[in-house]
Amino acid sequence: TRSQAWVDLIMLANYKDSYFIVRGNRVDVKRGQCGWSVLSLSDRWKWSRGKVERYLNELQNEQQIVQQKSRVTTLITILNYDEYQGDEQQTGQQNGQQTDIYKKYSIENIEGFTVLYKKIITLFPENYRPKNKTQQNNWIDALDKLNRLDNLSLNTILEIINWGRADEFWSQQFRSIVKLRRTDKDGIPFHVIFKEKMDKQEKIIKPRKLGSTEFRP
């Protein structure tokens, strides 16, 4: 899918400056760039060359990448590459390997969590949203555990979050999705409390029209 292709581009990008040789020509590749031709990506993604070209052009028009084409290859620069990475200071000793949190998950889960994260972030006021990569990774990690350990579907997670942010009482206390895995004084996880209250209502209350609760990766 297109989302999988986007994540693949991020993972193909160099974590540090390097170079490679193509037909006797040295091609310098900086951090956040990948040197893959349209033909190579076509083979990798099992897409036609035309589809790859259209997709890359769309990403460039959306200011997600910049393409630098030459007679030997195409350099693709991932704009805002550092935003997709974890804290270098904490993991910089890992032989230069990429350290972003997405490395923990399969491509399918990456797609789901990425789309879900982008959707739920809009449900929180700006001052409640993650301020740095550590906080962002904590939110994504909470999504993973809610799905993998607590057996909640991505749709259910979105519904619970939407309900919590729309509820007049809980919206003042629900400032981070990390709270969903914490427990109250009786040891009951808040995601259980929210879901029970949500299920008692005929429909999700949306006083501020927070958005659709249907998750579609």
C-alpha cells in the first residue's frame, strides 16, 4: 500500500552520511536520503514504474520528499527526517542503525499505528500533545500495548479515545493516551473504565465534533 511504501522509504533512508558507487560514479548520500532509482523501487514494491513515479511526485508535491534525479540514480530526501527518529543520545551506540520506534513493529503495524496516531493527535489540544520524541514514542508504545497486550482493536482504541476527549468530565483529566493503561485506586485500567462508560451510552457523545471514530488505515 502507499502507507507501507512511505514507511519503507523512511527505513531505506541513511541514518548517517555515506556513499555508494554506481557505474564507476560516487554518489554521496546524506542522513535522511536514500539512493534508489524508480526501477529499483518498482522491483522492490512490485509496482509499475509509472505508479512509482506518480507516487514520488505526489510526495514531493505534498512536501514530504525532494527528488534529485541524475543520469545514474535518484536521490530521495525525506523532509523532516529527524521527526521520524528516536532520541539519538540514548541509542547512538547501536552501530549507526536506525533507532526510530517503528523498528519494533511489522510493516502492517507500522501502517496502522502511524495512521491511528495522526488521527488521535487531532483530538487533543495543542498543549496536551507530545512535546518531544520521547513523549511521542511513549504514546505510540501505549497504542501498541493497548492493541497487543490488552487485545483492543485499533477501531476500539480510537472510539475510547474519542469518547474520553468528548466527555465533559474526563476530557479535563484525559491529557495523554498513556493514561489509558494506568489504573485507578481500585486497580482498574482506565481503558476498561472508559469502555464500560462508553458502552452504556447509545452513541458516542461528540459535543465538539471531534471527528469520525471509524479507523481506516
